[in-house]
Amino acid sequence: MDVQTSEQKPASSRRDTVLLAVAAGALLGGMFAFYYFEARFNALVRTLMLLGGLAAGLVLAYQTAAGKTLWGYVVGSRIELRKIVWPTRQESVQATLMIAVVVLIMALLLWGLDSVLLWGVETLTGRGS
């Protein structure tokens, strides 16, 4: 059983905060380098600088508790995506046609209701033809 004292928790929280700040700095540094060195280097080198800053930021962010939690969520999401049974083309077409028919029927019903209500209002107000 892992028991944390109140002294251990703020140290970890401070460490996480510092790591996240450094990770953000690495990402911003990569973005800054991308634009700052526009005249000196071609697009490939600048893109590699940007990707390097991004990679450094991700590695540093993963070292935090929030980063590990987020990574666990991503891994769990990928596992759940593999469990999905996607519909076949025939099932997709049938579902689309059923939706189109229902929308058409509802449109006709609403048009009919609107026409009846319009006739009633015109009759009551005397504004009809």
C-alpha cells in the first residue's frame, strides 16, 4: 500500500508543473526556431526543428502524472476502437434510405399540418381569398 504524506505530494506537483512548463517551452522554442531561421535554412530543416521541439515537449510532458494518465487514456481508446464492428456497405445504404424515407414522411406531415393551420387562421381572420 502506497501512502503519500502531505510533504511528498507538493514536491511531485511542483515537479510536474516544472516539467510541463519546460515542455511548453520546448514546443514554443521549436515554433520560434521555425520562423526565426526562415532566411537561413530551408523548409525541411526548419520543419525538423519544429518536430524536434514537439518531440521534446511530448517526452517531457509524458514524464508527468497528467501525461501518463493521458497516455493511458489514448491506449485505452485505441483498444476500444479495435472492438468496433463497422456496418457493411449494404447496411449503411439501407440505413441511409430508411432515414431519407422518414425525413420525407415527416416533411409531408409538417407541410400538411402547416397548410391546415394556415387555412384555419385565414378562415378565422377573414384574410383568405
